[in-house]
Amino acid sequence: MSIENSIRYEVSHDEQTQAEAVVEEPELRRSVEQEKQAKVDTNHYAAVGRGLTLEAEERLAAREWEIRRTRTRWDAREESDREARTRVVVERQNEARRRQFEKRAASVDKWADTRRADPRASMAAEELATVNQQARRIHERVRTGTTTAALSKRLARKVADGVDIVDASVSVTEAEWLAPGTVVPIEKLGEVDRPEVCLEGRVTVLWESRSPAISQVGLIEDETGRTKFTAWTKSDMPLVKEGERVRLRSAAKSWYDGRVSVALTGWSHVEFPEREASTL
């Protein structure tokens, strides 16, 4: 056998050996059961997290637990007052900020008033008498802490600016009604931009409370209108009687079905003008 024939024989023998080796290797195929299980492991909702490392699975489980926990309220009761308590806290914080702002503004206005000339000095005697008379009427009607002299000065400024005395009186009266601590007419309760108000009137109706959380509930009425009042048991307010005149200070406003009402809380105070007058 020549060298060339020997090389060809060896090459063909090697190729045949490799072909036989390939043929002898078994073909690896997935069974039907394995394919079904693979789909379950990949798509089934109960199989979420499979295929991850142990650390990744623990992290995923912790995240899902945190989501469930934050979605569940600790006081998810039907009678839960969480929103009401939060609203009261926010309103009190806003009221404190507003009073602080008004106090600063009042100090600025007071400083400006001392530098501004009193317009009453240049008024005629008849005009000045009209201004002072209106100031006394406003003081008696509003029953505010502002003095009659201060009201007269404010009226005189508006009149000096060209405002009619009637319009000036209405403007000053409205401003006094909206001032903190002033007794607000019941018809003006909805216009006052404060969570707590002071009002005075006569108790016309008392209803029997169906809840142990409420000590008294009824209607209070003045010359301008009437509204519902509620006294919470925890506020520990003195009991009122039908037909009795009372003054409610720091009563919390609330709205229901488009109507405003008031509630006596722990921050409220009840005064009895007729009882106080009889003891003098």
C-alpha cells in the first residue's frame, strides 16, 4: 500500500469513527410532563419567586408583606374617627398659624395707625356725631372687644375716603363679626373662615341622644337664625335647658348636607348670661 493510500485510509477510518460516535449519542428531549411543569413554574401565580436565589425570594416576600401591611389600617372599624381626629389636629395647627399671622399684622397696623392722622379732627361736628353714633351701635350689636373709639376712627377713615356712612358701617360690622373671639350671628356662621366660632342664643329644642358619646343635642337660635349644636360627653360641658340663653365659645364648626352646625369639644366653653346677671 502506498503512502497516499495509507493516509486516505486513516482519514476515512477516523471520519467513520466520529460518525459512529455521533450516532451513538442519545438525543435529549423534554417529556410532555416536563413541558407542563415548566409552564406552571413560569406562569402560575403561586409559582412567583421560583427560579430566584434564596436572597431574592426573601426580599420579594418581605416586599409583598410590607405592601399588604401598609394597605391595612390598624383602626379599620366602621365607627373609626381617624379622619376626624386628623382634621381637628390640622385645623388647630392652621388656626394657631393664622392667629400668629394676625397678631403680627395687628402690630404692624397699630404702628401704622399711630403715624396716620386721625380723620375725625377735620370732620364737621354733625358728621362726627353721626360717625360716633354708628360706632356705638356697632359696639352694642357685635359685642366685640374693640372699643367704641377705635370703631369710630375706622368709620371716619372710610368716610374720609369717600365711602357712604351706611356702607362703611356694614363693612366695619362684617369685619368685627369675622374677628376671632367675637360672637357671630348664626346666619353668618357659614361665612366665617375659622374652624371654631363663638355664638350666643336661646336653646329652643333639646333631643334625646341615642349615643352615649353625646351628652346633649338640640337647636340654638338668635335674632338671625338657628343651628344645631352637639355636646360631646368627653368635653364635660355643663348641661343647658330649653328656653335658656347661652353663649358658646370656641365651638367647632361642622357641615352636613349643606348646613352648618356646631359642636362643643374639650376646647369649648359655655356661659350663661342670664344666670350670671341674676347673681349680681
